[in-house]
Amino acid sequence: MDEDTYVELLKMVTSLIKRQDTVMRSAISAHERLTATLRYLTSGRNYLRFSTIISPHALSEIIPETCSSIYQVLQQKYMKFHTTETEWKSISEGFEEVCNFLNCVGAVDGKHVQIKPPPGSGAFYYNYKGYNSLELKAICNANYEFIMCDFSTNGRISDGGVIACTHFYTKLKNKTLKLPPATCPRNSDRELSFVFVGDEAFALHSDFLKPYSQNDLNHEKFMITAYQGHDAKLKIHLGYYQQDFRYFSQLSVYR
């Protein structure tokens, strides 16, 4: 993060994380709070081994509070979930331009983030890959910009089960996402619905497409499946974010 970006972020969160000085002591400044939080997110170091002059007890409160404040000030600008037909159409135009995929309003995928499970949790977080995890589920546009993230479901649940637990999927099934009505693309008289795309782990739905089975591909099916490869690139980007925010690899879950 360059200095200008840091200063701008500090201005945005200062009013939420700044604390009042008292006659007993000076409060930890907003600058120190934000610096400690960003350093923890990028390094993944344990609170008790964290090389700051702030006590582990204070850090255990400062870091979650600051993370919540960062999300609060950035969410509407950088991860706003669309709620109007016009906004969904703007995403579909991006997919048409970048991927030549008509009426697509989002690519969905997920990644297992390895965690340290709480004592006594048994196999609750144990996934099919052989380790304990929480599932990070995301939806992105054609430029790999996130429009929704969910990080709350234990890794034992399948991808299809994870997405079924999200508010997004509930609204999709209830037809309350305010997706545009089916339209006829250029040079066609056949109406096509606006859809999300994901991999074969998800359930097929009128508003949700997935690739053909790899065991039953002909040339025509292969070309259609190739257009739906955007979620594979999303998985790569989720991996990049996990590397950038190394605290994910040290994540501990407490009940």
C-alpha cells in the first residue's frame, strides 16, 4: 500500500476508530490502530508475538474493531451488491465485452481457507481436501471486482451447500434480486434470461448456469463450457488474496 492510499484510508476510518484521551493516559491513536491492523492482516502473526508496543489484550480488541470500520467505509464503493436492473445490466455489458458472454451478471466461486479449529469441534470444519477450513465464497464482475463475499460456512459443507446458506442465494431463489427480465440478444429472436455462472459443484438453475460434464463433451458443448471459465480465473484471484492477506493461513476459530 502506497502512502497516499494509506492516508486516504486513515481519513476515512479515523472518526470510527479514534478514542478519547483521559487524565489517566493517552488513547492509542487512529494511526497506530490502523497500522497495527494492516500489519497483522498482511503478516498473519499471532497477537502474542506481534512486534508492537501495544499489548496483546488491546490488539485483540483493536484489530477486529478496525477491520469492521474498514469494511464499513469501503463496502459501498468497492463491494457494493447491486439492487437495480440498471446495475445488473451494466455488469452483463462488461461480460459481453470482455468474454463475449451474453446476459451474464456474475461469476461465482469459492475457496477453502485453512483454519485452526476450536477445541472439541471434531470434524465440523474438516473438508474433502484433508484439512480444516472455512469457505470463502465470492461473486465478481467481468473485471474480477467483487460484488459479494461470504465467509462464514464450515468447510465440511459442499460448495452447493455453502452458497445455499448465503443471503444472495435466498434472494435468487425468491426472485428478489431484481434481475432484468429476459431479453432477445442482437441478431436473435430467442429470449435469454440473465444468469450467474459457476463450476460443476453448484446446482443448475434457471438463473444459474454451470459447465457441461467433462465426461460428455462434444465440440459444441466444449465451446459453451469455455465461455463459462470465468469462475476458474476468479478462484485464482481468491488465491492471490489469500497470499496477500497472510492472516488467513493462521486463522483461529473460537466458539
